[in-house]
Amino acid sequence: MITLDSRHTDEFAALLALESQGSFVAAARLLQRHPTIISKRLAALEARLGVRLLERSTRHIRLTDAGARLVRRLRLATELMVEAEQEATSGAAEVRGNLRLAVPAAMGRLWLAPILPEFLAAHPHLTLTVDYSERLVDVIAEGFDVAIRLGELNDSRLIAKRLGDHRRILCASPGYIERHGWPASPAELVNHNCLGFTGLASYPEWKLIRADEHFSVHPQGSLVSNDSEALLSATIAGTGILGAGEWLFSRALANKELVRVLPDWELGAKGGIYLIRPSAKFASSATLALKEWLEGKLVQTGTVRAA
């Protein structure tokens, strides 16, 4: 039977910390130990294995070939242990722990922030760390457990659950339409004040689609921003026409603050709203609980159309 000696795991932890931090002082800070303890653990590991793992100089440390090979295997073993923990907790009756979640900033503030307290109330032993950002986070490299992503997915390292459809539409306020009239075709958009969202992949071009028809236009407008919420406010105030995700407009459309413009046309190709996580074999009970809750909640609140 193979047993784990706690002294050996301490030595391995010291080596991994040295590799990731680059110095004995930084490794000691990471492990909350004195640098001499880290040095002793490395020396014990090298003596036990009979091989030099680290080359030391006054300012720098460098792994030997043997050290680099050992670090690679230790990282793989660490990942397997984390996966084993996830498997063990995936069927837990009580959801607990910390869940790191990355969400698009505007959607997160408008739709998720108001309803997340309900999820936390249902799981009092769970804590959420939520990152609101419009940038495309690297879920694996940045250590997120779960993320919500809009559009299409190209990363095969991720497991994705489609929560709903994502399509972009054009909207304006009734007041704007009353003053400026309806554009009868995409070509007429050049005669209107069209607000520009710099986060649009095709910006400043609008690529409109109706069935098999495609039409491209470069509209002009008095307001350009990287903040979709600011543009939404301006659209409701009657400033102009905005093209954005249907989820952004859904509440204002329901309240009749906005109306669809060119309702037969959509801005860009359809995509999806996805819940994604790293492609480990097992998801934690917290991840599964959040997935199941969001699947119904976002459709129920009218945020997305059912997938």
C-alpha cells in the first residue's frame, strides 16, 4: 500500500513554490514559512532523491532538467488530487466552499447582481467571488470555476452549457421614432443617429442579416462608448438607434421604453449565452448548483430566450 508521508508533501510543496515564485523569499511568503525552512525542505528532497533539482545563484534560481521533470509530474499529480476532491464533493448534499465566477460586466450588473443574493440565501455555506468585466477572461489561467460567455465558443478546453440564445437587435425610443421616422431598410440607417458600441466585433460596421440576406452599413452617430449600459440609457432617452444584445433591451422593451427597429433584421450572426467551466472530469456541487439554478432563472426573468 502506498502512503503519503507529510514530510514528503512539504518538500514537494517547497519545490513547487520555488518554481512558481522564483526565489526562496517569495516561496516562503507563499507558504507562510521562513526562507530557511524552504531551503531545508529542498535540501532534504534532493538528498532523498539523490539528484540536484535546483541551481542557485546570488539572485536567481533555475530548475535542473531533473527538477523540471519532477515539477511537471507534481503539477499533474496536484491536478489529479483537485479533481478527486471535486468528484468527492460533486454529490454532497450541502453546497459549500468558494466559487469564482466571471461574468460580462453589463449583463452581470443588470441581470445577475440582483438575483445572486437569492442563490446565496439558498446556500448559506457558499461564498461567491464574482468578477464583472467585458474582457474575455482566460477561465483556466485565471483560476475561475465558472464563467458566463456570450457569442460563440472556440476553446476546446472548456465544458459549456448553453443557457439561451444570444441575438443582437436594433432598438430606439418611441420619441426618437416620432421625431425621425422609421428606417424602412438597412440602407436608410445612414440617415439616422446610430449609437456606436466599440465592443462590437465588427465596429464601426453593422453587419445586418435577414434569413439569407446580408447587408453591411457604416452608420454615424453622436455617441460612441465601450459601455453598453450608458448607450442603453441614451437610447431610452431618445438619442438614437442602438444595436446590441436582446438581453440588454428586454426590460426596456417590456416596459415600452423602446421599440424594435427593422424587426426582420438582426445585427450579426446568432450565438448563445453559455455557462462554461474548465474541462475537468468532475464539477463541484457548487458549480452544479449554480448551473441548474441559472438554467431556469435567466429564462424565468426574461433575460434570455430558452435554448
